[in-house]
Amino acid sequence: MKTQSLRYKLLITLLMMGLILSFTHCKNTSATDQKSSEDKESLKKGRSLEKRIQSRDYPSVFAAWNNADNKPEESELNTYARHDLIFHAPHFYGLEWNNQYQGLAKGFTKKSIKEGLEVHKTLLNKNPNLILLAEIRYRDASTKFLPENHKWWMRNEDGTLAEGWAEGGFLKLDFTNDSFQNRVAQKAAAAVESGVAEGVMLDWWHEGRRPKARIELIKKVREAIGEDALIIVNSNDRKIPKSKQYVNGLFMECYRSETAEDWQRIATTLSWAETNLRKPTINLLETWFHNSREDYNLMRATTTLSLTHSEGYCLFSDPNELDKPDHAHNWYSFWNANLGVPEKEGKKQEDGSWVRKYSNGTALYNPMGNKTVTTTFSEKKYSCAKEKYAKSFKVQPADGDIFLKKDIDINCSQK
């Protein structure tokens, strides 16, 4: 009886151990499956937004709808992937609204979301630090955006439809309408929830025009897309104190850059945006050429203004009045310079220029209206503007330069 009792106890013990092991295995398997699922989701989305922002080299360039067009030997996506941020209409990414009238849509078709995720994956495979934003229309749109007599169109006092962006033949939308605001917010959320866009861009942002409605709208958009997604607004060279708590960055479409006062206003607004908008802060600085795309000094001034006054993105493009796609531009080899990451804040020098040190070199911006400045280093640096090594360099006003350390690969030039 004693032997049988021991055997019985041993059997019970083994059974209990087996159950424990089985439970532990199931628990570990469940954890492994969950980890695998998380890894797959991470792979699908690419690097985190924070990682993409922090990992990129400077200078960082963005694309505002249209691409660089001086690289015909490359595919369209390869050229887009040279940029570190793109904003475009949702259809660019393959997304299709789920209504024949885009203004009435609440989201995207399932098929197009799959296509959009493939575009997202392809672009991030080419540039792992790339950020994609979707433009959501709220201020004006094409005549096909809504049925002709819909209440969301803005009307003049005589009842006629109000004209919007004239070049595109657009009509104004009534973003003071509460139900339309809700639909805009819903569409913004759809763009982010699709996984194709990391945030949204709202064009024509002027706080002096219908300010109450704008704040109501931007608040609804922020609530709809969540705290982590990005909101960029096009305020040109204006500050946006009333909506700053909801916005991550400005698209500074600087159509005024003819005078020293213009450049000072641009620099002041950019510095304000860097310190006052919500984190992560992503400011996009664009100026247009005055005479041609060969205004290399202005391209360098724009680039180095961005480098010394922000941790944002820059663009030098065609003026909108040209009979060609807006914001088309060259890809300049100057943008290939690998400055690395910022080490210190930009600082104004006694000679009126601005200087900022990076891990691989130094950026210098000399504002329009200043005098020619001379900068001197203790050892030879490579000037991307002058394409040579030296210890001392002169930089003209309305210009800038990038000076690289001797051990950095040289792939920049003035063109």
C-alpha cells in the first residue's frame, strides 16, 4: 500500500509538473506571438516618427506636392525619396475616397488603403527617415468636390458660389459650418488611421480670417487624429499664436523674399515656430527663385537659414505664377552635403551672420542686407559653395555655405 501510495503521489506530481510546463509554454508562446505581431506592425510602418526625425542627416529637404524634375534618369519615387518629408493629396499615395464626391467621403476604400500602404513601404524602403503627410482640403476645392447646391459651399451675399484658388478654378468651402468641420476632422483621422500618412497638412492658414472657425476646426482635427500625429499648416511667413497648441509645424510658403525686411520677417517667424509649436516640431521653409533656378545664392541662403534657425526642412522652388506645376524644383547637389546632426544652437555673430555647428561641419547664413563676412577655421574645411578646401572663406550677403570636416565624403557643389 505504501509503494502504491508513493507511485500515486509521484504520478500526481508529474501530472502537475506537466500542467505547469504546458501552461508556461502556452504563456510564452502567446507572448512570442504577440511580440511577432508587434514586430510585423513595426516593419509595416517603418521606423517610429520620433526615430525618423532624429535619425536624418542635415540639410533636410521636403517636397510640397510636386517633385524635383531635373533627375530624368531616376524613377519618380526614387526622386521623391531624396526628400525627408512629402505632403501631397491622398490620391498621390494611392488612396481613394469612398464617395464620388470627395467632400462627402468619410474614409478610403479598403483596396486603396492596401495600395497606399505599399507606396508607403516602398518610399520608406528607399528613405527610412521619410515622413508622409496628406493634405486635407477645407478652405477651397474643385467644383467636383461637392454637389453643386450643397450647403458646404461658401456663397457670396448674392447667393453665388465664392471663388477660391483662381489658378485651379476652385470654389471656397464654408469651414464655419459645424458639420463640415466634423467631416474635415473625420477625413483627417481616416488619413492617419490608414497607416499611409503620419499626419495632415492644412493649406491657406490665416488666423486673421474667420479666426473663431479656424480654432474650432483645428481643435476638432487634433482630437480626431490623436496627440501623436502631425498637423502642419501653411501660414506663409505669419505666426499662428491662436492655434499653436494644436500644430506641430508651419509650411512657410514664403512668396515674399525680395528685401532684407522680408528675410528678417521669415527668420523671426521660423524662430518663433521652433520654440512655440507643439512637439515634435517640424517646420518647412520654402522660398522661390527671383530670376531662375540658377539663383544659387538664394538656394543656399534658404538652406542655411533653415539650418541655423531650426531643426526643420527646406525647399527652394519655382514661383507659383509660372505656367508649370507649383513648387516644382531642382534637386541641388548642395543638399547632398552630409552635415550630420546639430551639436549646438545657431548663434548670431558680431558680423551679422548666423553660424551653427553640426557633427560633420558648420552651416553659415549671411542675411540679405548684411555685409560680406569672412569666416576662419583652425583647420581646413571644404566649402560646398566654393568647392574647395581652405581655412578662410568669404560669404556674400543673401547667401550661405556649408563647411565640411576633412574626413567627410564630399558630394556637394553649388549646382
